[in-house]
Amino acid sequence: MSAVVMPELDYPDDNGEPMAENTLQFEWIVTLKGGLDALFRADPDVFVAGDLLWYPVHGQPRVRLAPDAMVAFGRPKKTYRGSYKQWEEDNVAPQVVFEVISPSNHAPEMRAKHAFYERHGVEEYYVYDPDRVTLVGFLRDARGRLAPLAVMEGHVSPRLGVRFELADQLVLHTPDGGRFRTYMELVEEADRDRSRANAEIARAEAERDRAEAERDRAEAERDRAQVERGRAQVERDRAEALLRANEALRAKLRAAGIDPDAV
């Protein structure tokens, strides 16, 4: 009797839902994902993703969620992942996830997301509403629950090391004193850096040109001085020649019996 071959289950890389519902939500998803990428760029064993489907249970393709941003410590960076299949990742669940609230998100949906993350091993869960500028956070407690943080202002993520601040908007401070920046802020900073670099190059070139001009002037002065020394030497030689000629004439006059001083 031959063994029954079970059909291979499909784990789609796309859930058919948009990454974001508006430009503000999209900008924050990109900022969070890019900031996390930058934070762990030197660590080959930290995987960062944005809006990537996470399948925590093998054989259950309907059990899935796509966090707006997630971080999996202990997983290698790869050039491409169509989805995060946990059983192919040494069963490592993303330890940190972020959700950025959109206008269509409702309370039952967010409760379901919280339950999903709690059930499947997330250690830190942060929810930011950019329209209302509100932030809530949850940490896994001793009972294995994602318990809400009483205070988010000044909270430092145990895993990420970033500090959260709420002013006119969310600000995430990195351990080295920097902060997460939007794409446009990075572009503007790069433009300023290029402008500063170009100004430094222009100043260096101007200094080089001034130094070359000074060297040229110094060489011209040396050349003029050499010419003056040559002219002075010619004058001295001429004076000496006249003096010798005069002495020779005086000697001839004396030899002829003529007193040169009486002439």
C-alpha cells in the first residue's frame, strides 16, 4: 500500500492588502523600517522587515500577520524573503513588532493583533497613531503576557535600545544619540553634507590657488633679486674695468714723464 502524499500547502507572499492607507502611515512605516535597518546595519544576525507576512505555524497558512515593521534577532540578513516562515527560521519569532494605526483600524482588529503577537512569542509590541500622536507599548511579562507599559515617554526598548519620545510627533532616539529620520530628512542631510563637502573642496582649492600664487610671487621676487644682483655685478665689473683703465693711463703718463695729477 503506497503512502498518501499530502499536497504542498501554499504560503502566499501577498495577503492582498495595501501596505498603507495614506501617505502619513506609509511615511511612518518607511521611517521605522529604515531606522531599524540603519540601527542594525552592522549586525549580520538581525533581520528587519516591513509589511512582510509572518507565518508562525507550519501547516497553517491562514495563521499569518504582516506587522508594519518587525525585528528578528538571531536571524541572518538575506537579500530576499518572500515571507517569514518561522519554521524555516530556527523557529525564532520576531521579538519586536510595530504597528502604525490607519483610519480604518478598529478596536477588534487591534485586539486580534495583540492576541496574535502575544500567542506567537513577540517580546515587545508598539502601536503608534500618527494622526492623534499617541503611542502605546507592551512588554512580555513573567506570565508570558504582553502587558501594557504605564508610561511610554522616555521608555527605552530592552531589545532595540531606542528611547521613545512624544512631542509634535513620535521621536525614536538611538543609543548613539541620533534619531530615526524620514527619507526626506536623510535626503536633505545628504544634500547639506554634499554642500559642505563642496564648500570645503572649493575652500581647499582656493587655498591651493593662493599658495601657488604666493609661490609664483616668491619665485618672481627671487628672479628679480637675481637680475638685480646680476646688474649690480655688471656695474661693479664696469667700475673695476674703468678703474683699471684709468690706472693704466696714469701709468703710461708717468712713464712718459708726465704727472697725471697735473694734467
